[in-house]
Amino acid sequence: MPVSTAHVSTDRPGRYAKQLAAHMGRKIEATYSEDTGRGTLVFSAGTATLEARPDALLLTVEGERDKLPGLEDVVGRHLVRFGARDELVVEWQRDNGEAGLVHRNEDPEA
């Protein structure tokens, strides 16, 4: 299956992974373990994994090639909204070398 990854720099990766899993878990199957720092989101179009590392949150989405942009969008958009205060940036890189979507908090008054 095609894969896209994003390495999101933050000093609170576990907090964001937990928040993302809890939020998404209202509509889809979602898990997160504080013990392992890992989580999973299961969409109809594919899956996402969340991995809290010491200085970053590693995101991986997997699905059919034509579904990757949608998976990147839903995961990246929600995370950036939660991390607006920390100005999180989610920049996806696809396994075929293509650049994926880029999500950042855009100030509507700028």
C-alpha cells in the first residue's frame, strides 16, 4: 500500500497524539497508548499511525494512491488546528518521492 509520512516537530508529541486520537475516535476507530506512545486511526480509505517521539510526532498514513491526499488532509488539518498555539506544521512526503500536502496555521487576518 502507498504510504505518506510527516515528522511534526513539537515538545508535546504525546499530548497531540492523544488529543488527535480522542477527537477522531468520535467518528472512527481510534486508539492511543500513553505507555507506548503509539496510536492508530482506522478510516474507510486507509489507516494512520501516530508515534510520539522525544521531540516530534511521526504521522504515517497508508491507503490507495488516490486516497492519500484525503488521508493527509484530515489528519494534518486536525492536528494543525489543535496545535495552533504551537504553530505546528505538517509536511507530508509520499513514498514515491512526491511531496504531499502541507498544513500550517494560516492567520486569516494576515
